[in-house]
Amino acid sequence: MSNTLLIVDDSESIRELISGNLTDAGYNVIKAVNGQDGLDKLNREVKLIVTDLNMPIMDGITMVKNIRSNPDYKHMPIIMLTTESQLEKKNAARMAGATAWIVKPFDEDKLLGVVKKFVR
Amino acid sequence: MKAVYLEEANELLDNLEGALLQLDETPEEKSLIEEVFRIMHTLKGNSSMFGFTNIAEFIHNLETVYDLIRGGKQQVSKELIDTTLASMDHIKQIVDDHELEDNSNKDRHESLTEQILAYTGETAPAPASPAKQEPSEQEAPKSTEHTFYIHFKPGKSVVTDGNNPLYLVDELFSLGTCKALPYTDKVEDIDAFNPTECITGWSIFLATEKDEGDIKDVFVFVEAGSEINVEKISETNLFKNKKFSEKIEGVSLEYLPFDISSLEIVKETPSSSEPGEKPKEPAPGISEKKSPTRTVKETGQTQQVAKEKTVSSIRVASEKLDELMNLVSELITTQAALSLFADKQSNSELESISENVEKLSRQLRDIAFGMTLIPINNMFGRFQRMVRDISKELGKEVAFITEGGETELDKSIIESLTDPLMHILRNSLDHGIESMEDRQTLGKPERGTIVLRAYYSGTNVNVEIRDDGKGIDPVVIREKAIEKGVIQEDAVLSEKEIFNLIFHAGFSTAKVITDVSGRGVGMDVVRRNINNLRGEIDIESEVNVGTTLTISLPLSLSIIDGLLVQLGKGFFVVPLAAIDKCYTHADAKEVNKFTNIMELDNEQIPYIDLREIFNIADELSEDITRQIVVVTNGRGRVGLICDHIVGEYQAVIKPLGVYFKEQDHISGSTILGDGTVALVFDTNRLVKKYVSKQQEDATLS
């Protein structure tokens, strides 16, 4: 069974860090540089999405809304990366359809901990 | 990984700087404020991710200020932009010293933080100390286990949100000793069963060392819409109490063991209608609905099939590019040998292969080449900041306009061009643009203008720096030059020659030497640097109107498309990009043999007989019709007369070496397929040297 994850972050360093962690943990990783790119790269193999919130071209919330509007991906677990643990951001993310969120900074354990809640 | 962070941080800082400078011009521009905020946010996130806590905190404060601006609670001001720019510089400084071990960094960090906080209306906190970063980690360790009762009833939509409640229950099991009792009362008949709705829940007993918060954390992503109750029922591990274990084992069937009513959760307890369920087994409601969910996903094939797009750009080490360019050069030289060999063999099969190789290597060359070119914009950005800082320092108002930033140049040229351009800009700001009062008296706008423009011109890229300052007074220059002994008192010089004196070593006309443009050691170095790039610098100026410096640079240094021509027994290459048209000598009508002007296509143009210039005395066979290659040099057309045009040729240019450094006509040499050396003309210099102003005037007028 596929364990492909889609990582969407405009920041190369974060993208590489996360993908590195997840690849090491045995996941298969697809990378995208913004929301639009994420939508373009989303496919049936993807079992979970980790996405940044603030990105140029298309932000994370818009991307999540787009994904949720597609019945195929209604059940897709989506993890948002936020910098503030502020409630409003979480709510905005949740309203848009995010399943979970991780507050930056986070370490590998935290990331894997959350990802494993959804995909094993 | 850290290298990627640093590289990206620098990029972000550059972008931020650019956005800030634009914001400085148009402080009301909402999109710019958003942009600034977004970049700061990314930078902060990255910094905190990679452990640069001090930087992250520092940016956080800045971000707060821009958040206030975003919300209309704070205004963009010059001072704020200054502070922010200074902060950017500071960050650049401290990425190497993010623990602030250097005291000067530390002091700057604190004073800037204070300045920034002043905008947020907060007072500066105690100096950032490492201790600040880890209060949460220093929790008193709790070794004792407690027992909790957890009631968890996920919302109906929990599965459609992408969650799997079973995983959450599993997670509780990983925290300690755990017992989960499913609620099965709501489970419907298989026919009425909706696989995407969650209708089950659990009563869970958990003995763990963790506290209530940790347990709640497990449910953090489902807390909206779910019923979650965590209650501590004992300070000890009740599972060690046999009675308790027995009781809850029993309960799962009919009732709850414990007098839960005393814990006020009676209303949540299940009235288990389906006895016989083993508590530890996952609730049937869940396990059944898992597979149908997946089936739905797999059968719904109508939706978009995502295309695999490749990343839009990747980073490559510049050494790799250099290596690639070298190999491409070698390949092209080899290909030339192959073509020549194939020509001689009169083997059609070999010829077609050779033609293909030629075509492919040409394409490869163009692509490899394109990779080494970067837009000059990268460099322009840096100048924005410099101009702003210096003009401020000098108390002058200057609008700095850049044009043609998309013009591409070899990256090595761009790198070596930065310093000379910086120097010229400094000069323009310091000596060119007058003080505001002076400008007022002269009736000029108070605000000076400096335009930095790049554009293509034949085989060259021109970079032009134009200011509307006081210009260069040839009389002053002349006096100065005589005073300094650079020229004789009675020397007769054209205006242009006088201007060129400023490139003479040790020449400075500024009455007061400021620390901005240095001590007059600059312009000669500038010219030397540009000449090293095989470029030219040209100066035009008018008193009180302004000065224009034009730097003209060869587009590329290593491989060019050329036209191979023959002169006597020798071969030469004329860069194709400079060529306008080719004629036979018979097409031309000589107009004036003395000034070398001929008529071609009803147009009079100057010509250069290459045989004459290169002193080629080889006999010219009678049956050869000489040919004319007309080149353009930006100002006009000039005919080059050669013996014979051989054909198109890709020339890999090799430098001539130090002994021929001073010669002007040749930009390099190239090796032909048969090993013969051909020289490559530098048409611009050739024309410059042999076509006089009079000739140009005669033909252009």
C-alpha cells in the first residue's frame, strides 16, 4: 500500500527538512512549492498532505479549500504548518478543512508523531 | 541542511530588502506590506526550525510591527524602514553568530530590539538570554502514575475530515496501561450503515505518568465536534488494583464498574446493548467503515489525474556549470573536426551523422550557455539599497531608476561588474548629483535622478549609468590634469579625450574628499576592471545637464556563432551577431578611396580593407571576387572587405595569452576542425579604431 505524502512549502529549507525526516521514516514524498503546485501534483497515491500556511501564488488555506471541494480528496488528511499557535489561525485552517496542524518550530518526533496519527 | 537554510535566508533577506525599498517609495501599497510580512514570516519560521532562536525572536518583533501596519494600527515611516533595513543587516551579521557571543552583535541586537519594540508599544524584555528559550523543558519530572477516565465520542464527520479515531485510541494505549470500551449502541444495521459517519465512541481507562494536558493533546485535532472528557479518577495506577481490573473487565458487558456517578460522568456512560464485545477489539463500526471508505476512493476515477510536473528550478553548484561549459567547448571543437573529416570522405552516411552531431551540439551549446546567464536584475537590487543609504548620508534626495533588469549576462561578468558599478554610482551620488540647495538655485527638481539601464546592442550588453547632476566641466578637468601633470599645458585635446582623463590613475576633482566616493583612486581601477572583462567604458557629459557612463560588455566569453572568412592564407571569424549583411565586392561602388567610403544598396558606408590592416601580402588569385561583410556597431554600418567567405562556424574562443593582451582587433582565437588556428575579430574595437568620426559623420549625415 502506498505511503506517499505530499509536502507543500515555499521555503526550500523547510521543504527539504520535512521531506528528509519523512523519507528517513520510510515515507514516499512528493514536494510542491506552493498551493497551486500542490494541487498540480496531488494524485491518488497521496495519502496525506503536509502544507505551509503562507505561500506565494496560492496559500495553504486556499489549497485546502480546493482539495476539499473535490469529492475524491474529501477524506485526505491535511496537516497545516503554522508559526503561531494562535487560535484564529487554527480555526481558519480547520474551517478550510485542515485535519491537523503543527506549530513551528517542531522537531522530527513531533512531525512523525502527527503524521503517524493519520498514515502508518 | 543548514547550508540550504543560510542560502535561503540570504535570498529572503534580499527579497525583503527589495520589498522594503519599494515600500519606501509607496508606503501605502497594501500588497507590499503583505509581501514584507510574508517574507518575514517565512524567515522567522525557518529560523526557528533550524534552531536560530535569537533570530526568530528578533524577526518576530519586527513581524509584530508589520502586523500592526497591516491592521492599520501603525504607519510606515522612513524611520521604520531604516530600522527594518538595519535589522536586515543585523540578521545577516548574526547568522554566523546566532548565539550572540560577539559583544558588538549582542549590543546591536539589544538596541535594535528596543527600537523595534518601541513601534509595537511594548517595552524591551530582559536581554535575550539562552535560559529564556527552555522554560517548558524544565518541568518537574513526574514519576507517579495516575489513572484517568476518558470519554471520547468523535463527531459524526471525524472520518471525512481525514482523521482516524482508532489511531487516537491506539495513541492512548501507547501512553500507559489502557483499557478501552467501545460504545456500540448506535451501530446500525448493515443496510442502513453509512460508512463515512462515525457513530461509535469509547470509554477509556488509562493509567499513565502523563498529565491531563498530554492526554488532551492526543485529541487536539478532533476536539471540535467531538465529545471529549478527561477526568482524573485516581492518583495511583488503578490497574495495579486487581479489583479495579476485574471490575472494568466485567463492566464492558453490562454496566460500568466503578461508581462513576460520583465522577459526574454517568450520563456519558454507554448502555451497552450488545454484550459479548471484547473491549480491546476495535469497534465494529469503525473497522467496517474503513474498507468501504477506501473502495469509494479507488473507484471514483473520474476526477483529475494529477500530472507529474517537474520542479520549476533547481540549484546547481556553479563549478558544475563551468565544467559543463568546458565540456561543451571541447565537444564543439571535436565536432568541427568530425565535420571536416566527414566532408573529405564523401560518405553520405557519415555526412548525415556528422550533420546531426553538429545540430545537436549547437543546441546543447545554446542550452548550456543559457544556464550560465543570469538577469542583471540580481545585481540591480543591491544597488537600490546602496543608493538609498548613501543619498541619505549625503543629505540628497535621489530617485534611482533601473531599466532592463531582465537583460542577461554571464554570471562571471555580473560578478566582476558589481564593484565597478558600485563605484560609479557612488561617484554619481557624491560628485554628480548636486546638493538640494544647489539644485534649487539651478531650477532643477530638488530630487536628483540616477538611471541604471541595461540593454542589448549587437554582440554586446550595454550598461548605462545616467545622472542629471552637474555634469563634468571639461575646463575644470583640463586644469586639474595640467596641475597634476597628467597632460602638458599646451596639449590639444577633444572634449572626449578630456573626459577620458578622469580614468587616469590618481585623478580626483572633488573639492572635498568624502568617505563616500573615496580618494580618487577609483575610476582608473573601474576602467581596468571593465577592460579585463573585454568591455569598454565611455563617458558623455554636459555641464549642469548630467553625465552618462556607458559600459559595453561582450555578451559571452567562451563560444560564439561566427562567420569564417579567409584573408590570404589565414582564417578569421567575424561574430555573427555583429553581421548585418554580406555582399560581393562587385556590388559596391567606391565613393571615396581616401576616406574609405563606398556605396552599397544606395547607402554610403565606411569600409575597412582587412588586407590592408593586417598587412596580408599573400597573393590574391585572379579568379577570386572579394567579399564584403557589413557589420553594425550600434552607431552605423561598416563594411569589412575580405577575400572569401567560408561559411558559418561555431567558434570556441580561447584567449590569446598575456603577450597579446594589448592588441585591439582580436578578441581571441579558435581552433578549426583541421587544427588550423583562426583569429576572432573584435568588430567593435576594429571599427572604433579604423573608422574615424569624420567618416561616420560623412556617411550618417
